[in-house]
Amino acid sequence: MKMEATDERQLIRDFLDGKPSGLQELIERHQTRLYSYIFVMVKDKQLADDLFQDTFVKVINTLKSGNYNDEGKFIQWAMRIAHNLVIDHFRKQKKLNVAEMANDQFSFMDTLRVTDPNIEDMMVTEQINQDIKKMMEFLPEEQREVLFLRCYAGMSFKDIAEQTEVSINTALGRMRYALINLRKLMKEKNIILTR
């Protein structure tokens, strides 16, 4: 791992010294992971392509401006840029399209559906997603972010911790409090989420 970090530092130096092959190597090394992350978040190929390109435009501009803090964690840094661009995109839309982004194979808390949904099930699921989306707006931003990344982007708590730059315990704690707060909201507003 340390060897890879040293190697990546050299590739960045090569790029800054006018050798585009350094950046090309970094892109090729990490493009699958980075693009997959963006695509999972936005569920739209064209948008994922655009955000992937925007991520590397920002990477290039930051490297050229000398503002990159080399800690040997290039991929985490690049993924954080991608994450921020995705969040900015959704903020610009004035809403998180949670219902569209929900994985059709899983219900709210990762329970695999046993049978194909009928129209009634689909309508109930859609209503549940809308209710959850409305309730999520009342959560503190850090709780909303962890809930979104876990339940709708399907990320592990380890990846969430890396993306949000906190410990795994903090990510788990934020998720716990998000669920507690959602339950309180459901009770206050007399919302029942059932299938």
C-alpha cells in the first residue's frame, strides 16, 4: 500500500512536470472504482459520465494550482471530490431523488424481496420512499448523508467513513441517530411504513 502511495506521488509529480502520462496512469488505475461509485449514486449513465469528467477536471485544476495535499491517499481524495459533485448536483435540483435512486431489488433496510412486486406493492413502495424522503429532510445533514449513502447508494460503513472523513464508529453512530430520529418522526406524524 505504501509503495502504491509513493508510486502515485511520483505520477502526480510527473504530471506537474509536464508529462500527461502521469495523470493518465492515475485515471486508468482508479477509473473503474470512481466511475462505479458515481454511477451507484446517480443511476444515470450520461450524468455519471459528466460527473466523472467534472471530477477529473477538478482534480487537474487542483493539482495545477498546487492545492493538493499529498497524504498518499489520491483515490480517497478523488472520491471525495466526486462525492461532493454528486451532492452539489442533487442540491441544485432542490431535492434528492431518493425514490428513483432506490435499488429495485431491495427494500428500505436491505431486505431482499422474495417475489416480484405487483402494482399494489409498487405503489406502496413508492409511497414509503416518498414518506422517507420527506422525513429525511428533517434530519441533520450528517445523519441524512449517512442514511442516503447506506440505504440508497448501498455503501458499506467502511466506505461511508472514508467518504465522509470520519471513523467507522462515527458513521455507525450517525446512522443509529438517523434511524432513531426517523422513528420519532414516524411516531409524531403517525406514519406507518409497511409492505
